[in-house]
Amino acid sequence: MTDQDNRPRDARPIGVFDSGLGGLTVVREIREKLPGEDLVYLGDTARVPYGARSSETIVRYARACGRSLARHKIKMLVVACNTVSAVALDVLRVDLDMPVLGVIEPGARAAVAATRTGRVGVIGTTSTVASGAYPRAVSSLATKADVVSIAAPLLVPLVEEGWLEGEVPTLVVERYIDALRGASVDTLVLGCTHYPMLRPVIERVARRTLGESTRVVDSAEATANELAAFLEERGLASAKQRDGALKITVTDRPQSFGAVAERFLGHSVGDVEVVDL
């Protein structure tokens, strides 16, 4: 299909998946940047969190999620999960035979653009940190940059349980950010798409601990920008300018997920469908 400017257009939906609700941060940015695109979201809530799993298990879960979304005739897949982006993108590209965009490279580009000193901190899941994906991505863009990565595994369960403010999340964030004290980082990357839901707490603690000028970067906005450019370049963008549909599927707890999604996205998400992987 082409539009009146003779540019090719593609009305098929975009698939987005994460281990739970954190990927909604990416959905929110995509819908703001590309309001005409139809999206199908899968949250693997039955098996969250992925961050402490082995690479082999993560790949197996990712393939099952990708195949589930492929049944919706999607035109491409956005992996809104740093853990999966770190270990499974190439497998998914081969398995699904379609374009697959992760969140680590866009996040790394945003971090390189934000840092003034070349000292970048990353907090992420155990698997993401162990993969070394962020240091590799950053060093490929800025050879003199230095990345310090800290695993922060308790943040995903806090987000999943809705503990986004107050003493408990503050104490947990303080414990992790304190490990970066003395590392002289001026930019902190939220290396998990769950973490932006704790961004107010993380920013307060980071600026108190690492310095008031510390910049906090999450990859969701950068991913949406790169997605927009990719769709135009490949002739995959929708002809619609607004009112794209959003379908949400999960592997467990649809009612609670739907309630959180509505609060987070600011509008009703309709029925949340349960899928069996």
C-alpha cells in the first residue's frame, strides 16, 4: 500500500513484549511518537522476572513470546526488555524472519549523547549486567567512554507489586546507587524498562548520592525515535496519523495488569487477553 505521497505504507501492527509491565514505558513512548500505529503487547507475567534467569532460559522464553506475537501478523517486533535485548535479538530475528528492535543500542546512544565526562553508570537486571551488553554498545559508539554496571534485581519485583514510592523503594534504590559512589559517573542509564516507573525515586537518590548534575537516561524515548526512523526508511509506517489500536495480552493476572496499565498509560486498555505459551 502507498499513500498520496507515493511512500509505501504498512497497516500491520507492531508487536511489543516484555517480561511484565515494564515494557509499557516503551508502549507509552511509541504511542506518543507514532499515534497511528497499531500495537500488540505481550507481558509474560507468569514468568516475570527474567533478570535472574540463565541465558538459555531467557532465549527459550523470548522465542515463545515472539512466536505468540507473530500470530497477530505483526510487521516487526520491539523487544521492550533489556534482558532479552542483551541475549536473544539475533535468535529472534532468525526465528521470526522479521525486523527486531531492542532497547539497549538506543539507550546506549542516548547515554553517549547525555554524558559530559564519558563516565556512564548502568543499573540493570543480573542477566543484563552479566551480559556486558551496555559496555559493548557504549564503547562501539565512544571508545573513550567508561561504563560501570550494577545489578539491581529487587527493582523489578517492586515495580510489579506497585511499590513505586515511599520508604521501601527508597531504601532499596539507595543500596544500589551507593555502589556507584566514587565512580565519578555523570549519567545513569536505567537498564531495564521496569525502572522508569521508579524514576522519581531513582533521580532523587542519584542526585543526592552522585551529584546534583547527574543525568538519568531511559531508553524508551530513544527506542521510539529509532523505531519511527526505521519504519519510514523501510516503508513500514502506517498511513494513519492517529487512533492506532492497542491490544494487550499477558500470560497471567490479566485483571491486575489491566488496572496498572490503565493507570500508567492514562486511558482504558479494554479487555486484557490471557495467552498460553
